[in-house]
Amino acid sequence: MMKRINFPVLGLAVVSMFGLAVIYFCALQIATNLDREKETIEGKEYGISVFSSPAGWGYNITSEGKLLIHQPYIPGIKGEQGFPDESSAKACARLVVQKLLEGKKPGVQPQDLVQWGIPID
């Protein structure tokens, strides 16, 4: 004899799994947005977000919803070395945004990193 499937229980399981997926997605979006900052001047807005990677920490800079800079490594030094911590990546991103707001090129030199207290090896 075939076993009958209880559809109300099956439907409840599907709805529960969907609900958990929605909750997970919302939590992920909230966690991602917590690390974002915005700087605005003369109507130009720049967003900063930091991320971790196998190399260390890096940052993204956005403007008007578009990615301008994706920097997984410490700029201005040789090699592919990530930032040692989240605060260093965020400090460098702020330095780059400050240069953009001042109308300067966003390049970073080793002396800029030292001046802003960003550790380099």
C-alpha cells in the first residue's frame, strides 16, 4: 500500500524554509550595510564599505550606486598585502574619499598611509 503524503504538513515545511531564507537574506543585507559610510559634498556622495578577504581587509568606494574603487590590497606599497584590520581599511578609504572630495587624484602614497596612521610593513 502506498503511503499518503500529508500536503498541509509539506506546505508548512516549504513556507518555513522560505521564511528562513528571507530572514537570512535580510540579516545579511543589514550586516553588509552596517559597515557602510557616506560622505557628501556639493551634491556628490561617496559610499565606503570594508570587507575581509584571505589577504586581509580591503575597501570599496561607490558613487551614485556605482562601484568606483575596489581595493583588496594596501595601495601604494609593493605586493598584494591586505590591510591588517578593518579600521585600517576604513581609514585608507576615508583618505581616498577626502582626496576625491577635494578634487584630487585618489592615489595613495606610503607617506599618506603613515600620516593617517595606517600600518604598513
